[in-house]
Amino acid sequence: MEEKLNIPTKIPFKVSARAGKLLGRENFSNPEGAITELVKNSYDADAENCLVIFDIPLIQIEDENGEIQNIPVKEKSVLYIIDNGDGMKKNIVEDYWMQIGTGNKEQYFLSDNKRVKTGAKGIGRFALDRLGLNTEMWTLSKNAENNIGVYWQMNWSQFDDLEKSISEIEAEISEIPIHIEAKIQELLGNKFNLLDLTDIDFKNGTILKISNLKDEWYTDEIENVFQSLEALIPPKELNIPFQVYFKHLQNFSNYGYVNTAFYNDFDYKIKAKYNAESLTVEFEIERNELDLNIINKRFKHLFQKLSFPFDLETIEKKTFKYSKSVGKLLNWDLNESRKNLLKEIGDFNFTFNYIKLANSKKEGYPYKDIIPKERRATLERFGGIKIYRDSFRVRPYGDPKNDWLGLGFRAAKSPAGAGQRIGDWRVNNESVAGIITISRKDNP
């Protein structure tokens, strides 16, 4: 009898529903982050277009000072996240969408269109819970037959039941005929006419309708989401076919396609590609500071004896290329340990723009005239050196006042002007904008 009592048995852990919900809340502390996560899901699904639509009815209330305020009607407010991505079949919804912490995106990190998927933790669907208590989803797979798609609905308040384990939480799912654009029109009713979706192909995709919202969406909060998306989605310079369309149906004229950083008004642009195997950096430099007409008329003779890249022919082409070893750039003696370190970093790309904020005060110099006010506005909105991992921003790098490379401190230590001895002048952080692109695939 004593021997039987000492035999160990194996027992499984049980996870409460509330614990699962807390896991999601840790990752989505604010609604902006939750919406961004859902937009990333659209990107991972190879969508070319993602719609973020706020339907926030307003009532006017007179405050204590006699001023009229627009107050959101929370119980009638709805959020829509819509895309024309790959969509999902019933088995994908059941096996992956309904599995918390799935490693599917980590194992299969490339989409069908070779995008590196941004999600890996398998908890993105908790972004829906952060935004509202009720979610409905209509999804039509690109491989669907006869337009048979999936309707899925979930009441997230189930996770608040202290008595339930996570395996007792249930969503409803059914297969039904779906036409994505027709469904959008049905959901929005006469508000659909406010949207111009004629250029978007909705032959497949996903609609998420989030209701019983947890936040009151005032104008400032909606503007914050727009600015977050503006800062986070892939910049135009990466040439990725992914566009976010943003609308507040009760304030329709204020928003539209989300613009991202794109610099076509610069003085110098440097494109660099680091090759980890050969330990070299390939540079392409574009000069846009000089007025070539003035140079040819008045200063041509000054360039006759100058060598590349300061010769007149190269200046007229505007763009030139060269390569340099990373050892020379860093001024390192490359022993085996340092070589291994530099190879482990992996290949990455870097684009750097230098943008002056004032016209030259010296008469006769062949500089182009600029519009300082426009340049300053662009830099305030999109300036700084930003890091993009698999096409999405990594914050806070490059946020306002986040000089993570210490360029401001470097310039302050060497305040000499650009006309001083070569190598003495330092570019200030306020006049630069750029992007570093890394990937979980290439840059461990």
C-alpha cells in the first residue's frame, strides 16, 4: 500500500481564461498599438490595401462654459479593419486563428508573395479584445470555391469569467457565400458612398467589425492612430505595394491614404548596402544641392583639374557610386574575432538624406534656392534616422528628440562650419532623415 502511494503521476497545467486575456493586454497596452497589429496582419496576408474605418457617431453637448462639444456615442461606435489579402479558409481559422501562441508565422515566416511576416508570437487576435468586446469577421480565401467564405464571431467578455479555463472559451464559425465589396456596402449602408474604393480589387480578403468598444474615440485619439500608422507602415522608398486607407466617417474630409516618409527634396542622399560576407559597403551618392546652370555659366573652369567625384562630368550626372571595406570605414584592424562579429550582423540597407534648413547667405554661390518652411515641416513629421524591421518601424528609434546615434552631441563637440578643414564639420541631427532596413531573416 505504501509503495503505491509513492508512485509519481503526471498532471497538466491548466490555464484560466483570464490568464490568456492578461497575456494579450500586456502586448496591447493602448488602442493605437492594437490597431497597428491588425494592420500588420493585413500586410502578412499579402494585402495591397488595408482600410481602417472609424464609424463614431457624435452628439453635441454644451459644457459648463457654454461651449458646444462633440461627444462620441460609445455604444453605437464601430471600428472596421478591412483588407484584400489572402483571406482564410475554415480549417485555417480553426487550426491557426483560434490557437493562441501558435508558431505558424515563426515557422513559415515568408508569405506567398515573399514578404517577411511581422507577427511571430501568435497573440495578435487579442488586439481585437483590446479594442472591443464583440468581433465579427468575414473572410474569403484566394483559394475559395464558389465564393464560399467564413463568418466568425466572438464575445471577448467570456475571458473575464473567473471559473472558465481557456479551453472552454468558444467562438462561432460558419461557412457562407461572401462577396467582400458587397459586404462592405451592406455594413456601411449609405456611408459606403463616402468611400471611393473603385481602384481596390476585393476578389478576396477579410473584414473585421469591432463593436461594443472599450474606448471613447474623440478626434484627438483618432488623429493619434493616423499619426501612428503614418510613422509605422512601410515607407514609400521601400517600394512595397501596401497602402493604408484611413477614414473617420463623421469627419470625412480630414483623412485619406496614409502618407509615409518619402524625400524628394534633399541636398544629399546616400544609399548604402552592407555586404556581410565580403565585409564591404556599396555606396550610391546623389547630389542635389547645386544649381548646374550657374556652375556651367560661371564656375566651369574651377572643375577642370579636379578628380572624381568632384569633376564636372560627375557633378552633372548628380549620382556616383563607390565601394569601401568596412574595416576602413570603422578604422579597425580586422582580426578573425572582429570579422566573425561583422559577418554575424548580416546584410542590411541604409538610406540617409541631408536636408538644409536655410538658404546660403553668400551671394554668387551656385546653391539651389530652397523653401525652409516646407523642409522644416517635413523633417518635423518624418525626420530622424528610423529603423524598419521587416518593413515596419521599430520605435522609438528616430522619434522626435530620439537622437539614438548621438549626432547632436557629435556636432556640438565639433561646431566648425562646412567651410572648415575636411573632416571637421559634423551634420546635426535636425537636418537628417533616413531609414535602416533590417530583417529577422538576415539580421539575428
